[in-house]
Amino acid sequence: MYASLLSIGASIPSRVVTNRDMENIVDTTDEWITKRTGIKERRFALDTQATSDLATEAATVALARANMKACEIDMLIVATISPDYFCMPSTACVVAHNLGIEDKPAFDISTACSGFIYLLSLSKAYIESGMAKKILIIGAEKLSSILDFSDRSTCVLFGDGAGAAVIGATNDKERAILDVNIAANGKYQDFLITPAGGSRNPASIETVQKRLHFMQMKGNETFKLAVKTLSNDVHEILERNHMSAKDITFFIPHQANLRIIKAVGDLLDFTNEQIIITVQKYGNTSAASIPMAINDIFEEGRLKDGDVLLLDAFGGGLTWGSSILTFNTH
């Protein structure tokens, strides 16, 4: 028995925030943002929307495309760094309730931008061990709720959204999640961090005044390490499976920065037609970025049954991962 990607869905907030809009919020320019990141606009959720609302919308689409009812799901897992609530309940529990899923496992994971890759790894393990047959996985973020809009180096980078997928069991190895590689190194934990709100720095008047409940990032250090780590990770998974760039239909990296995507793509010899880029219109949506990108090419009619996808991501923790899988709608 093998685990297989059966469907994809996404929730794209309707509110478009352009670089020109950001110029009215923080000291920056459209030229500066575009040159350094490739981002032209991003989506922000409504004030009345929470991460679970975006996740529920994406999940509903993925279930419908899999011709599946929510009650058929054995497990629901959400990857997010912007949950509805601190500690509890998990966003997954809220989404499960929204979908009418009861008495089934539901939990969150926090691996930042690598979240969707980690979800694939978990799903593969549960299904191939026989512990589950149908799993709903969701990468969802309302990052606008944890952005410091006085910090021009970070607030222009991120956006909101959600992507969901149904992972099911198959007997056909060629139509399955072929391989997943995930890893982490806490040595670089301060590269991407939300300093306060947990047991290390509990919430206080001081932590709020110092704006420590917002994301902070060491941009240059993260960029350099991301290119090297992602390139090595993708080389490793391709070699392990005796594959090369020509065996891949689409290379879908985490959408963090256009310069990182192009640098990694060039090092791995992927063509422009193979590399999927959505960062220019969505920004960095962390755990949601890869499933949102897959959903884009599906809705454009470019993603076909049997296409082979190579995914890779790098995020806070630091965490990273890659996966080779076949899109299986049969």
C-alpha cells in the first residue's frame, strides 16, 4: 500500500495588497520590493477571517475534487505558524468541526514554510503503515496577523492563504508519493523567529511594547543558507531515486523569494517551463505556498493526471524538505 496525492484545493483571499499599497504603510518602494524579492502583490485575509476559515475553504475544495465527503476522512492535519489560538484548541480541531468531522484525529504541526512537505511525510507514514486510508492535509496561514508593519524588511514579504490536499491509499507505486525527505537544524533558530508569547518570553507589557510577538528574520543569512540547503536536498532526493531534472514535469519550490527560486532552479538544471512561480502575486504564504502553487497550475489546466512533481521548501526552525510525487486523480 502506498500514499498518493488525490486532489488539491486552495483558498485565495480576495483582498489584493500591491507594493504601491505597502508604500502607504511602511517606508519602502515598489522597485525595492520587486528587485529583491520578485513580489508585486500579496493577499491579506479579511479582519473577520481566521486561519481556520481559510483552511476550511481550501479543504472543502480539495474534498469536492476528490469526490469525497468529509466523514470519509480518517485524519486531519494542519501546518501553520499563525493558528487561530495560542496553544489550544488546535486549528485542525476547529477545521474538523467546521467540516463536520468528529471522533477522528486532528492536530497541528509547526514547521513554518516546510509545513506541507512535513505533512506529506506524515501522511505517507500513516497510510503505508496501515493506520489510515484517507488523510486531509492543509497548509494555512494568516501571516498578516503576526506581521510587524513598522519593519519594512519583513512585512512586505508575506501574505495569507491556504492550500489543502487529500492523500489516499493506492496499490500502484508509480502513482504514489515516491519519496519524502525532511530535516531540521535548531542551530539556526534565530534566523526566523517570533520571540515572545511562549514559555521563553511570556506575554507581558514589555514584550508587546518591544513588538516581540511579530515575526523577525535575518534576511541575508537565511537567503544564503536556503540556496545551499535546498540545492543539496533536491540533489539528494533525485539521486536516491535515480532521477534527474528531465524526469520531473514540474518543479514547485516554496514561494519565498524569486532570487532563491531562480538560483536553485539554475543549479538543478530545470527549465523555465518546469519551474512554477507564484511568489509575484501571493508573496510568501509559508506552509500554504506549495499547495497554493499546485492549485494554480491545476486550475490553469496545466497539471494533468500522472504528472511528476518535485517539491522543496525551507523555513523557520530551521526546517527543510523535498518530495517527489505523482499527481493521481484516478
